[in-house]
Amino acid sequence: MAGAYKTPGVYIVEKDAFPNSVVEVATAVPAFIGYTEFADNKGKSLHEKPWRISSMAEFISYFGGPPPAKFDIKRKQKELPAGTTATAPTAPTAPTAPASDATVAEKQAYAAAKEKYDIDKAKYDAATSIDGVSLNQDVFSAKEEDFAYGKSDKYFLTLDGSYYLLYRSMMLFFQNGGGACYVVSVGTYSEKEITVDALTRGIEPLKKEQEPTMVVIPEAVSLGTKSTVTDPKDPAYGIVNGADCFALQQAMVSHCGYEMKNRFAILDVFGGFQDNRDNECIDTFRNQMATNFPAFSAVYYPWLNTSIMPVSALSFGNLTADGLTALVSLLTLEVLETVPAKKQQSILDEIKKLTSLSTLDDTKKNELHKTLSAVCPLYNSVLAGIQQKLNLLPPSAAMAGIYTMVDNTRGVWKAPANVSLSAVNSPTVNINHEEQEDLNVNTAGKSVNAIRTFIGEGTLVWGARTLDGNSLDWRYINVRRTMIMLEESVRLATKAYVFEPNVANTWVTIKSMISNFLNSVWKRGGLAGSSPEDAFSVHVGLGETMTAEDILEGILRVTVLVALSRPAEFIEITFQQQMQKS
């Protein structure tokens, strides 16, 4: 100002030529919560501390590798007629060796009896060394068996410990287009048990982070216990209690829709690897999930059979001590029953090495693994069963990657649907057109997005609804997430005008700033309308959005109207015949 000048000279005055602008906030930064091998950054603990990473290599650097995966082998007990009980197997009696002067016929008879005894003894060892159970004790299994030997003997694989899913889920996230994300480690594998309290505590530190836009907890579905009922005719047979899972998922939705109002929760169906017709997992989910803030979440079904874990990464090292004992018995029986007598002993000698693995170095163990893979089909069946279990994953992490990929290539306003999944062999349940009707449209409004396989197209995400399926405002995922992006972007930009004079100049500046931002979004296809006037409008000013009393109370009100684009969920094409014209 001229009145401030007292010393003669030249003074430079700079004036801003352009107003502040709205910077679009990030839309695809998920926060993953779960258990890791460790949580460390150069000696500083990252326990329950949100930590930003952008690759799987960074995850391994800060949080370690995969969880231990050791399985036990259980024999499926055959269902007996009512009123009968199983009888314990009887140990076979070894034949008496012939005398040195025995005839050729006597020696041949002994050889045949000895061969039969060896097989009977192997069957007895297999029956007595492997615990029999009537129910698959592994929570993540809906199959009648994990592998079989012969026509009648069926076996289960039971994980020793908890299903820690975060590591493999992170691999699935990055393979489906994932990028920058946050990880909150709430414990290590040494704790042996996944608890709802620990996972819920992992949500709390996210309140202090501004960047995350999604919350994903794959291990929520591990919070379940198998029923101890052993009678297949009992209504409670095989039922899994998932109360802790639903409580955690409700906490996720509350965090996103009530506490933060700027995040989106991606949920999994508890027990979603099973057909809904068998265990009513969808009905249970809808009955247990609260109806508060449903627009800030979406759920996907079914789970996925992935290709994250190759069978080449598995070996007998993935079996417990009891599992190895059972494996030795089964492989011995297989060799005696299927391999010619001349070749049996060399293979049996290799199998016997499984009982003294502590004396073998890594090279010898690898050679033993290759030998067993080459000569024992049952060994490969066991590894295939382990691979299937480790590759069974809930879809939330894959969907977080899909959200990221779609946001980066098309924009947050594009529905994350009709997109193929990478590193996925198939969904665990094959859903048809009629079965999806109840998933997509439900009287209570809790829409469940289907993941389906189409011939020649692979596995596609075939749903784009939030849990607020009956709301015309917030039915679609892209509508809710686009509005979050617009609200957060404008909120952060307008913060610069707090305590500015509540006068016309400020109102015009704010209106211009918001209008310019919305115009850029409209040009990229984020808003619907043939012109900017049809797509959005911004209102601010005395007599328009404020009263004189508002100004006296220090309130500046801005009203923004936007026409958000909605997906073409149902396309109807009408064909009609017309009269011949020439």
C-alpha cells in the first residue's frame, strides 16, 4: 500500500493471477489389516502402525514372508448302520519262514503269503497310525475328502494352526492391479491364533491416516470354529460359528461410514467357499450384518480358487510329524499294492527316509521330494490337496486390486465390474443366471456381488452394488466412491478459505474453484450431461445458500449439485418385425 512507503525507492508487488485449485484426492489406496511374520522397519516396531508400501517386495521387507503351512492327515470314518459300532482292526500274523530244506512249492507258498502279509500289515499300519474322524476338522473345507486312495479310503487335510491369509491376499492384490496401499500388522504367526480383538484394534490407527480410501481384512473369515457335532444327521453337523467375523465386519463398515465417512469397506462372505444351497452362507451373512451405513461397503461371493501357490513350492515339509507318519503308511501301502515286487524295495527305502528327515540336508530333501513325485502318485495327490487349500482365498484382496486398476485406467466413476480376475482359476461355486437373481436383488437391500465364470471369457466380476441395494442414491459402488472423491477433494481445497472474510469476493472465488474442478471431472466422463450446466452447478452467496444470520454466526454455506453417471446394469434390446417396403 502506498501509505506504507516512507523510503524512496522501487518496490515490487506480486499479485496472484489465478485462484486456488481443487486437487483430486487418491481413490484407490486400500488399508490391509492382518497378521504377518514380523513388523519391523530398521529395528523400529511397526506393530499396529499403518505403513505405506507399493509392492510385494516392500511387504516382504517390512512384514516378512508366508505363514507356516503344516497339515495333518485324517482318515474319514465310514458311516455305519444305526446301532452298530466300528471294530478295531486286527493285526495280521506273519507267516512262518520255511526251513532251509523246504521244497520249491513251499518256498513259493511262503513268498505269496509274505507278499499278502506285507500288504495286510501296511493296511493295518495305515488304519492304526491315522486318526479317524467323521467330520472334516478343517474350517476351510466343504469337500467330501481332500484326497483319496483306492475307491473307498478318503482322507482329510487339517491345518495345524490358524489360516493366516494376509500374505497370499497381498500377492493376489498386486497381481490384480494393486499399487500403493497401507498395511497394519496386528500380530505375528507365533501367536498361533487369530482373534477378533486384535483385528478390531487394527482399525483404530487408521483414523489418523488421511490417504487410505478402502479397508480390507481378509482374515476376518478365519474367525470361525467348526461344530464339534459328529453325527451327520444332527442339524448342527458341520456348522461353523462366524459371530466374530460379522462383528469385525460391522466395525469395518462403522469405521468407513460413521467415523470417517470417506472410506469404503470390501467384505467377504463368511464360509463363502461353499454353495449357498448347502450351508446358507448368504442368508447367514444378511441376517448377521447390521443395516447401518450399508452404502459404504460391498460384499463379493463366492471365494476364489487361485494360482498364487504353485505345487512346486510344496513338499513333505508341509506335513506335521503325525502327517509324515500317516504319509509313510499310505505310500508304503501304495507301493506294495501297485509296484512290481522287483522294484518295491528301492522305493520303500526312499519312503523310509521320511522318518529321519533331521539327518538330511536341504539337497537330500529336495532329491527325496523329486523321487517321491516321480514314483508315488498318491504323494502328488497329497500335495495337490495342500495346494488347493492354500490357494483358496476370499475375494476382497483381489477386488481391492480391481478397484485400483479400474480407477487408474478408467476413473473412479467406472463401475468395477465386467472385469476379469488374474491369478484365479475359478470361483469355488459356479453361479448361474437364476442363482444370481437373489444375490443381486434382495428385499432387504443387502446385495451380494457375484463372481462368475463365463465360457471363453474366464472369471469375471459380475456385480457392482453396495450393500444398500434398495437405495436409488447409493445403490452402485462407483456412485458412492465418486461422491467420496468429490467431497474429499472439495473439502480439502476449501479448507484454505477458513477464516477468510465471508464476503462476495470469497464466495466467487470458492464457486469458481469448485466449478473448474467439476468441469475437469465432467470432461473426463465422471459426470453425466451434454454440457457442464447439465452435469453440475455450484451455489454460494447471501440469499442463495446463506442468510444474514448465518454470516453473523460465521457460517459460509456452499451447495454443489452433481449428476453422477450410473452403470448400465441391465441392457434391453427390443426386436420387432416390420412390413416389407420394397
